[in-house]
Amino acid sequence: GVWRQTRALLFKNCLIKCRTKKSSVQEVLFPLFFLFWLILMSMMHPHRKYDEVANTNLGPLDMSQLVNFVIGYTPPTRVTRDIMKKVAFDNFEDGIITEEYLSEEELQEASALKPSNFVGVVFKDSMSYQLRFHDSIAMSSIYTESR
């Protein structure tokens, strides 16, 4: 019955494994090799854990650096206007000059004309953005990951 069939199947599989030693060894060694490779890669690039930074008073903001400071942003939508209005007037007493641009090209041209006091903000959606400084891009990120 069932026991004879199971025993015959096990015997057949043992014969196949004995006759094909190369593939049998590969079946065992390849997963071990890839496991070793993954462990080696994780040891070469360890994840860094950054400790929590305590809340501290950073002191007053030097407002002399923000004189004639311009923040340009694109695309001009209702959400981006609300965000930039909040940035300009809620965080600074005198307010910061905000300018809206229809495209990233117009924003880059404006950045080239006034590079010392201009920062561009390109909104990808309502939750993500890119900061544009003169000839460079800074990505917004909450988390810092190891490379």
C-alpha cells in the first residue's frame, strides 16, 4: 500500500541524488553561498541608528540674513499658496517675499538672476518637495538611511 509506494519513492529519489552528485551539491551550496553573500554585504554597509536629539533652545534667528530673502515656488496651486503663506507670515514677523512661477524653467531663470538671496521650492505633491538653490538640488527627507 502506501508504505511500499513511499519507500519506493524515497529509494528512487536517493538513487537520483547519488547519480547526479554535481546538481545535488549545487542545490545545497548555492543557497549557502547567497546567504554568505547577503551577510557579507550587510556587514559592509551597516545600518546606522541615529540617537534622538533632545529639545534645546537654539536661540533667536538672525534676521539680518533674511533681508530681501525670496522664496520662489512652483506649481502655483491653492495648496502650495497656503503652504507658502504659512511659511512667510506665521514663522517670521516681517514676512518673507514669496513668488510663484508657472514652471520649473521660470524658477531656474529667476534663481540665475538673483542667486544670493533666492531659494526655489518645487512641490511634487502636497506632501513632498525639492529645494532648489543656485545650480543645485536638495532633496527633502525625514529619514537618513545608510547607503
